[in-house]
Amino acid sequence: MHRRTLLALATPALATPALATPALAQARPLRIVVPYPPGGSADVLARALAEQITASGSRAAIVENRAGASGTIGALAVARGPADGGVVLQADGSPMSILLEAGRTQYRAEDFAPVARLATSPFVLATRPNGAFGTLAEVVAAARAAPGRITYATPGILSFAHVVAERFAAATGIEMTHVPFQGTGPATAAVLGGQVDLIPVPPGQVLDQGGGAIFRPIAITTEARHPALPATPTFREAGTDLVFAGWRGCFAPAATPPETLAGLEALLRAALEGPGGQAALQRLGEAPAWLGQADFARFWAEDRAAIRAILPRLPRE
């Protein structure tokens, strides 16, 4: 099936990281690199973790946004960064599994040491509150009537959101036009501003903190209805067999010493299980899904293998 793409935004330059020893790195704030712009779900969780770490008094932590190339610029920065415990990458499976296995990165899996998986999340196909679509059937009917006219926004090519939308298109035999951005924030703004029709987002981005609607949800990729969106049908309920969940985790440069990795793992676990981390997950509609170093390494290897198995069926724009 033919797919169309409209490219958006430019890629920022990559800065060169400073060198340091583990002891010196511990005296400086921990840099949590988010490979997307401020405002998206990855940024929200990273800032909550940084605040929780800093509030604990064990060490200061800051968030550094390095957006571009669907998350691969920030990932590359960490892969090439100092292996002293001073920096971790908080990323999802788009730059760390999908794009990596598609050969779209300048780094390899061997360039990273998995530290911890943090959370998993389904996706909601959504539109702006005053958008034209209220049901999945309406989206499918409109797309069949005018192939390619309906547009959908994502944080980037071969992102989780991109894969979800294309799996929906393949399952229903429709054609939509993909509009990739450099992060969830810009993609959200484009949909809310009326420039793009649809967007796949985590459940927590559908409602604001007061429970008001940011988007109009159409369908969710869970097996059962989500507690935060009880009125939103699953894709299966709406007539399309689609179940999907993304994941989010932290990585360090591959040469980071084992004792330093253990310290980072403990720091992140305490932050995720603290009130700030739990509140962020609840706000985002993500499920805590902690895995330590060894279990996360196995999970990541299995996830990459699964991507390799379906890669021929994924769009390669």
C-alpha cells in the first residue's frame, strides 16, 4: 500500500560531551537526556524523575532535550558520551528498537548499557475536540472515500505512533498521509491548530490535569477499556483488530562501570516509585513497568528481535 509523507522541521546540531571520571560525575547533576522537544510525554516523565532525584538529596538531576531525527540525535549523544554515570538516555522503542533495526541510526545496540525499563503505554487515536471525526467508523469511511486526504501527526518516522497508525491503516485497507514532527509537542500543536487531522497519543495526553479534554479520543489500543478513558472504545470494540503498547526506559553508555550502573538503577527506581514519579505516570496514563538491568536487557533484545521479524511489513519512508 502506498504511503505519503510530509516532512516537518529541521534537525539540531549535536553537541560534544565533556569527559569526566565517575567520581567527578557523581559530584555534578545527573543529565537525563530526552531525545524529543519539551512538552511531550517523555519530557514530562523525565522532569518528574529529575525533580524526585533532586528532592531526595542524593544527587541533583537535570533534563536535557536533544531533539531531532525521530529521537536518534539524543540517543547518539549518549552513546558517544562519557561512561562515568553522569548521563542517561530516557528513550522509547522508536530510536532504540525500530529505527535501530531498520538501519536508520549511527549507533548500535552494543553502544548502550540498559539501566531500567520504566513504563509501558497504549495509544489512543485522537483528534481535536471540534474535529470532524467521532468514531473509528467515520475515520475509515472518510479515508476510503478520499484516499490520502486524512492526515495524521507523529513525533517522527518509525516512531511508535507511526507504527500504530500504519497498522491501523493496513488492518482497515485505508490510506492516510503521515506528517512527522520532531516530538510529541509540535505534533500535538499541529493537530490542535487544525493543520493535521489525527494523532496517536498516550492516554494521559488526551485529558488535561483537571480532567478537561485536550483531544477527542476515538479508539484505544488496549484489550479492555482504559480506566482513565472509560467511554473510549478499544479498536477491537470498534471493529479493528489492533492491540499495541509502547515502552520507555533508560540507557547509559556501554562502557559505564557495573557499580555505576547499579547506582543509576537504584536512583531511577527510587525516583519512579516516589510520589513525583507515580504522579507523572498517572498523569500520562502510563503503567509502571519496572525492569532492572538484567531483565531490561533481555526485554530489549526480545523487542529488537520482534521488530526484525515484522520490519519487512513496516513503512520505510
